Amino acid sequence: MIDRLMGYYAGYKFKDVDSSYQPSMAIQSSQLSNEKGGFLTVLFPPWRGGDGAYNVLAKRLAKRGSAVLSYKFHHDILEPDVERTIGSFTYIQSTVVNELKRLAEAHHYKDVYLIGSSLGNVSLALVAKAFPDFTSATMVVAGSNLARCVWEGDRTQSIRQGFEAQGIDEATLARAWQALAPMSAGSSFAGKDVHMIVSTTDKIIPATYQQEMVETVATFAERMDVKASKLGHIASVANYCLRG
């Protein structure tokens, strides 16, 4: 019920596409708090919302002694445009990786932790590919394949319809977005500690693809911790931010 209500609200709030949007606008803001913390945690946000819960998470992490790098992404990073979506995530990847290298050199953080929720896990996986010096990753409701999650997820049917209007089917989109599929970063988690939360009732990022992501990462990770949630998509993210 919560997923349906919030999905309807988000669909109404973001119904108009920003005609001026370009991939260079993908990152709306970044904030580094508790800069002198002993370690660094990077937060990759969910799509179209979650600011309040992520602000709580950032404060909780800072109280535990972590420097926290929080990002806010433009709502059009995911849209019915094959190449521009690739451009948006590529821009996020390069910008975040460059920032992490700069911060690591300036502050010598002993550990770098990556935390992603929902669509944020696409960015997390891309950063993991290009920044091997991270210590561990936490992925909340992470799907294995961006294209197939968009095609089959309840919240992204308008994007699917946009692709169908262009004559693009699911298989074609999956091939085009293969490099964006988080499962393609599986080997990047080799030797890492990985924590995952799977929503078994999720229809926004179908549970099947969450399980596929777990199985992919488990092939490589040094240690895996997987927790199952029956709370649904949005409540699982909120519960982690508030209590996880």
C-alpha cells in the first residue's frame, strides 16, 4: 500500500520532464559532513525521494564517527532516453570517483564505505568498478539489471511506455544498458564485505532481481550478510535509514 501511494505521489510530482536536462546536471548537490571523521561513508540515494530518511541516516553515521558524503541526484537520471541515461550515470560515476580520490588523499580515511538504496545501487556499482579502494558496501533493495527492473517494476511503467513508443523492447534495452546493470560489477566486490537487504514483497524493484543480485555478489564477496524484509520497497529503505 505504501509503495502504491508513494509511487502515485512521485508520479504526480515528477510528471513533467525537465526539457533542459543534460547529464552534467545529474548531481544536484553533494555535502560532506563531519569531515574529520575517522572513516568515510558515501550515500547513494534512491530515486525521486528519500531525502528525509537519508538525512537521518547521515546524522546517525556522523554520530558514530564517520565523515559522510551525501549526494542528491536529479530525478531525470532515469528517463526513456537510452543514451542520455547512460550519460547521466557515467557522469555520476566519474564525478564521485574523482571526489573520493581527492578526499582519500586529503584526509587519509582508514576505510571507505558505500551505501546505496534502490536506484542508488546503480551508481554505487559503477563507483565500485572504478574505485577499488572502498572497504565494504551496503546495498538496500538492489536490483541486478536496471533495464529489466525498469521494464517490470511498478513505479517505472511510464518510462517503459516511453521506450515502447520508440519501438524499443525489453531485450534491446537490456543490451543497451548492460554496463549499467549492477550485476556487471560483481567482480568489483571481490574480497569485500557486503551487506544486502532484500525486500521479498517488492514490486518496484522485483524481488527476483534482488535475489539475482545477491547470488551474483556472493560469488565474489569475501563476506556476505543478507537480511530479508517483508516491508516492501519504500518501507525497507526507510527502516534501514532509521534503524539499520
